[in-house]
Amino acid sequence: GEINDAPNFADDLTVNGGVTISTTVAGNIILRAGDDVILNAGSTINSVGNVTITAAFMDADGGGSVTMNGTVIAGGTVTVSSTGDLIVGVINAGANALSLTTTAGAIVDGNGSGVLNVTAGALTTSSANSTELDTNVTSITATATGTNAPITFRETNAVTLTSVTQTNAANTGNIAITAGGTITATVVTALGTGDITLTTTAGDISVGTVTAAGDLVTLTSAGTINESVNDGAAKIIADSATLTSVSGIGTTSTLDTTLTTLTSASVSGAGVISLLDTAAGLTVTSATTANGNLTITAAGGTLTATTISAGTAGVVTLTTTG
């Protein structure tokens, strides 16, 4: 096991700049340290198979971070774990799975906003504190457990948010995800005072369940905003929501929500707005479309609407039931 050398925490493994660790035939690379694993700038880990990097291996003193200022390339899966912060430079796992876990730290963007950190198929992250990465992945499963645990991903292409979840009711961090293609938000959950912001610069937003109970959900789509499944269940659950779309909101089926306030529903092009709210009363501050029918139903309560416009040729229908 590791030597307990606290408070020095010097049981480190360092790969210096200019050093390449590689496999040329089928095989894996495993790097372990009792405390920190450090890949200095200019270092390369290049494996035909899997790559496993573990800080705080057989931990005896509670210390162990991973700093990846170098490059990790794998023909198989990549698994990185630590107790302290996990600083990510460049990891390329191709279409394979990538797992990043820190039990007491943050997952940190090591090369700055807008510079790609990870390429993989399925990305799984787990952190105690914040998570921030630039990604090129097909799906994301992310968990943050701390009281200040923002989750931020900047995705290059389309992505499925299999589960992006904050688990601490005292959390004060937000969830913010931007994608260059369609976002399929299967499960996105903010706890505490966390808000949720999902944005596409190209493509649609498909909503499974997006929950920020008592707080704000903001969806901004370069295409449409639609339910992923038309099953009658609320897809957006929050105190308030701002929905902005180019081509329509609830175009394939009525978008079900549980809100106190619809701050804004806006369609900048030709497209409908079709919403059904189940919170026993809804205040609509603004709902506008350039040209399309606008239908809002409040089930079981009063519907209060301030600014409503269906453009030049659309029809406005406001309904209360129950």
C-alpha cells in the first residue's frame, strides 16, 4: 500500500515533457501513484488498448490528484480517477468509453474554454465539486455531489444527455450545456438553487425530463424544442422557464410542463407554440411566434397572460381546464 506521507503527499508519478509511453501491439497502459499522477506538457500516453490512470492508489493519507497537461490517446477505453482535482488536457479515446472520477475534487478544464478536452463515445463523469469540459462525445452521464457543483459542457456536435444530475440539496451551482448539434436531454436534474441552461447552435432540443424545481430552466434551440416521448408526463419542471426556438416549440406533440411562470416562449421563424402546463395555474409573461398557431393550456388553475402574439397569420388559443 501507499506510505502515509501527509502533509507532504509526495508519492507521485510524473511523466516529463517529451516522454512518450506507448504500446505497439495489443496491450494496456496503467499508471498508478499513491498520491498525484502528473503528465507534464509535451508528454504522451499512447495505447493500442485501454488506459487507466489512478491517483491515490491504495490511499493511506487522503491525497491524490491527476494533472494531465499532456496528451492521452487510446484504442480502447480510458479510465481516470483521483481523490483530489482531476485536471484534463487532451484525451482521445476515439469512439470508446471514457470515465473521469474524483471523489473529493473537481473535474477541471486544463486548456481553457473552447479548446477540446475529450473525444470519446460515452463520457461518464463523477465529481464532488465542479465539472467543466469541452467535448466531442456521443453521450454524457455526469454526477456532481457537492454543495457548489456546477456542471458545464461545451459539446462540438450532437449529444445525448443520458443523465446529468446534481445530488446535493444544498447545491448552489448551475448546469450549462451547449452543443453544435441536437441535444437529447434524457434526464437533466439540478438541485438546491441550481438553474439549467441548454443551448444548441445547430439542431434541435429534444426533452425527456429537465428538472430544476423552484428554479429556472432556459432552453435555446437553433431548431425546434420538442418532447422526446409523448406520454403525458411533464418534461420541464421548474419555477420558471424561458424557451427560445427558431422553428417551433411543441411541433410534434404538445410540450408538457410544470411551471409557475413561463417567462418567455419565443419562436423567431415560422413555427407553432403548443404547451400544456399542469402546475394548477400558470403566468405567461410573453409568448410570441413570428408566424404560427399559439396554443397554451393551464390544467387545473388560472392562466394569466401578459404579451401574446401569433404573428401575421397564426391563431391564438388560451385554455384553462379543471
